[in-house]
Amino acid sequence: MVPKCSIATMEHFFDLFQSPDASLARRDPREAARKIERKRDHSQRGAILVFVVLLIALIATLLAAAQHLVVSNARAAKVFADSLRAEELGRTAVDLVMAQIQTGDPTGRRNGSFTAFLDQADLHIDYLSESARIDVNLAPPALIAGLARAAGLEPNEASALSERIASLRGAGNKKSIEDIEAVASTWDLDPEVFAAMRPYLTVTNGSAKVDPLIADPKVIAALFEGEGPASELFLARRAEGFATENDATSALPSRVREAVTFKPARALRAHARVHLADGFQRSYEFVLTMPKADDEKAEPLAWRMIP
């Protein structure tokens, strides 16, 4: 016989396989509803907590980005302010050099170096007469070719350069080179060779001659047509000091003695290095015309910042 079970017994049996919430709902519907409501509240609170955490993280990221932007802008503003201040001091260096050459002795007009302290900044200034450089419009083509050889050009290529320059200066051609940067294209020079020659070339010497007492060793080598040992011997004697200008001239090859001078050129070139108290630095180069009389003032021809 199959045992008989009451309805209550069967309901209890099925309750064993149902979820606690379902079982509770059968026994006490109101308590089950309250429990479901509590779970819903917990779930909403968890979602809100996650949202709040994400919002805080987003705000923190935005604040960090804003702080970085503020710091970057502050640094950029400081660099800009330092740049303006350094430029102003660099232009002040022009006045300082003018005063130096106008109050100094004739030898001081050829070259010099001095330091000035202005507005919590150091200015280190070096200046040199343009007679130390080779004038691209007036110097003999052979002298320019000698500089090209000293810069690394082969002798046959240097001779070809000399011929090109002589041809460009031929009869009826009075056009001058006004910008050093035009030399490479005008003379058809390799960019690397021009870069090696550029520091020793000028358009403001005003004469075909160079001063062997202040010229760079590369220019001295050009006087010796690029011959190293002979120019090095001259430089060694120059370091010891020549007794007179005639002694300096006699130490040069006779073929180039007419290409030298001991007088300052019509212009000089100066370099000013500005050091601010906070470590900011800038360098500037400028060219000044030399006054022809004591009552005249030097005038700036060019001024630029050196990278």
C-alpha cells in the first residue's frame, strides 16, 4: 500500500527544495516583501557607492590634470619672462660695447673682453674687429681659396673656387653679397664646406685685408694657402708676442703681405652671454660700426640671438 500523506506534509516536503525567500513567502508574505526590499536597498547603496568612488577618481584625475596645466603654464610664463629680460640685457650689451670702444685706446678697438653685473645678471662680452675675418666681397679670391683649403677642400677644388669667385667679380658685375647665408649658393659651395668657412667670413670688414694679430688660426692658415706647419709656426711666434707690426709682417709669406692690416675694420662683432640669477642663459651676437671720429657714436648693424 502507498502511504498517505497529508497536504501539509507535502507542502513541507516541497519547501525543502525551494529558495529561502520562496519558502518565507509561503509562510509570511509580508516578511518576505520586507526582506526583498532590504536587498534592493543594499543593491542600490552598492551601486551608489561604486558611482561615488568613480566620481571621486574622476575629480582627482581632473584636479591632477589642472594642477599639471597650472604648473606648466607657470613654467612657460617664467621662461617667457626670463627670455624678455635676457633679451633686454643682451641689447644693453650693445651700449656697453659702444662705451668700451669709445673710451678705450686704439688697441682696445680691435678686440676685448669684459664682464658686467646688471640687475642680478652677469653679462660676459667678447668683441673682435671684423678685420679678423675675410670679406667675401673684397678679399682676394686666392685668400678665400686658402680658407677653403683650411676648411677641408681639396687643392684642385679650392683653385676652382678661386676661379669662380674671380669670374663672378668680373668686369661689369658690381653686385655684392649682402648676406653671408647667400655665399654657399653664390659660390656653389658644399653645405659642409660652407659651414666650416662661415665663422671666418664677413660682409662688414670693409677692406680686402685681414689682421694677422687677432685672426683665427683658420684665417692664418688661409694666408699660408692652407699650409698647416707654416701657419702653426706663425701662431707660435704670435703667442710669444711680436715686438713690432713689421716683425709680424715679415713672419708672413711675401706673397700675402699686402693682404694684411693692423688697423681696426669699419665694424666689430661681439658676443654677449647673459646669465640670470635663476640659471637662465641666453647668447647674442651683434655687429657695430666703428665711429670715424671721437664725437661720433657706434651704430648697431645687426643683432641676433645665438641658438
